[in-house]
Amino acid sequence: MVTSNKKKMAFISLIVASLAIAGCGNGNNTKNSEPVDTGDTTAPITFSFFGADASPNWNKMQDEVGKVITEKTGVTLNAEFAVSGGGQDKIALMAASGDYPELIFAKGDISKMIDAEAMIDLTDLIEEHAPNLKKVYGEYMDRLAFSNEDKSIYVVPSNAAVNQTSFDSGAGFEIQHEVLKELGYPEVKTLQDYENVLQTYYDKHPTIDGQPTIPLTLDADDWRIMITVTNPAFFATGASDDGEYYINPETFEAQLHYKRPEEKEYFRWLNHMYNIGLLDKNTFVQKSDQYKAKIASGRVLGLIDQEWGYADAENSLKSSGKPEKSYAHFPVTLSEDYVDHSFKIRDSCPVGV
């Protein structure tokens, strides 16, 4: 814990924030920053919170779940959310100024907060006050340590894959169900298979509902470039999702994953798709809302994305009576020499990013 006069904070997920286990130092802009032992665990208390993701549907905890949290814990949040860019500018400003909220979701910038000595080590607080957290994480508790050198727990993640079982891929290379049906549900395992399906259907249907058909489009707007452009390269070449780095399983050496020779072949394929007219010519200049609007029009045959990235547009298609325009997922790889490791169970993994 820092000895300076800075306001300190704990990096906790929104749900865990309701447990009120974060300790805070002195700060001019903190409401109820000092712990108060009232003997009543549901005494009203408000925490300031910053989230690095946009949250257009935030309603100040006035939905059903928010009201139950407040009823059970007394906690409400005075929340601010990033509009775009993953909150990087805002978090950098916090680290430079020393003016922090009590709770923060910083995505990949947690290290900036740690370097600024803004974080509280939650280890002892969890041990003393959070038996249910220990029960939830169980044998995975050691994964909450920040690093091998710094065993402090700064982050209580809500996506640490504790005893996780996945029933839906939720990602991969997507193809419209209508396309698959017309082509007799072809086998799709490799990039060449995927390309063949899009090309065959596009040749038959150069327009859809009077508009030009888009065989494949991606969302490269801001941080979304990692989700639909660079990350698919490691899945397609047999690597697991270790963030922006590839960890060699034999030597444990780290490198930026997109510098792997195999992934260069994946990007060469993307260039090829662009050159033959199958990849949307506006892929790398369009905004996310334009990307979703194209999908909602029903004329995009293929995507390479996480389902949450296009779910709004897909739901629009379903609600307008066009479920056949929704998408199926495929674990596509560079060749059959590779195996998709989307569901690989990690022996250890970084948390809080």
C-alpha cells in the first residue's frame, strides 16, 4: 500500500464492487472513502467508479439487478464510462494526476495503475472479509496474483474462467445460415474452404435486396482491429489467446503474436481476399456503426468476429423476420495441419486484462 497522500483504489469488477471490500486512502473527490463500521452491512454507501468500456445502457443501478445489489449491500455506484478507445487516455491522465476513483475497470491498463502506486493489495481483505470469493475461485485463487514477482491481488476478475464449460463457440469464422443451406452445408475447415463458400455464393448472388453483396467485412475501428483482424490470425494458426503475445510452449519466450511467420501467411490471405474483391474495400476505414449497419442489411455473407461484436445487428435481422441471415461459427485454420485452440484450458493465465 502507498504511503503517499494519493487516493488509492482497488480494481474490482462491477458485481464484486457490491461486496464493498475495496479500501481507499484519503482523497478530495472521494465520497465515503474511509471505511465506516456501522455494524450494518447494508448501510448506504456510494463508490466512485470508472469503466474502460462504453456502457450506453447504464441506468445508475435502477434496473432489477442494480436494485437488488443495493438492497442486499447498500452499495450504489457513481459511475463514469469511457466513450471510446478503451479508456486509455483517461487512465493515463489518472496515473499522471493521482486523482482516482475508488473502483476501476481498466482493461489492459492495470499496470499503469500499479506503476502509479494507485492500487490496494486485496489479499488480506479477501482473507478476512470475503469467504464467498475464496469459495468461488477455489483452486484458482493463485491466478489472481499480479505476477510471479508481485503476488499482490489487485484485481478481482469476473471472467477468470473458473470451472468454465463452454456450450457455444461465440466466435470464429462466420457464414450466413442461408448461404450454407443453399450450398448444401459444405464442410468448412480451412481458409480455402471458407473462401470457396463465399466466392461460390457471391458469384450466384452479386446483389441482395437490390444492394451489392458483401462477401466478407471486418471491424477495424480502434481497438476492434485486434478482435476481427489480428486475433483471428493466432486462432487460424493453432495458437491460444494469450493476448497480444504468443508464449512459446516449449521455451516460454514471448513475442508479439502477429510477427509469427505462420500469421504472416494469414495476413497474406486477407490481402488476397481484398485483391480478388471478396473483402469489403472499406473494411479498414469504416466505423463500428457502419460495420453493424451492413450486417443488419442482410447482405454480408461472412464475418470473422466475436459474437458480442455483431450481436446487435444479428438481433435486428432476427427481429425483422430474417433468422436465415444470422450466422454459424466455424473453427477455420490456415490448413488442416493446424488445430483451433479457442477452448484450450490454460494452466495459468493473466487476469484483469
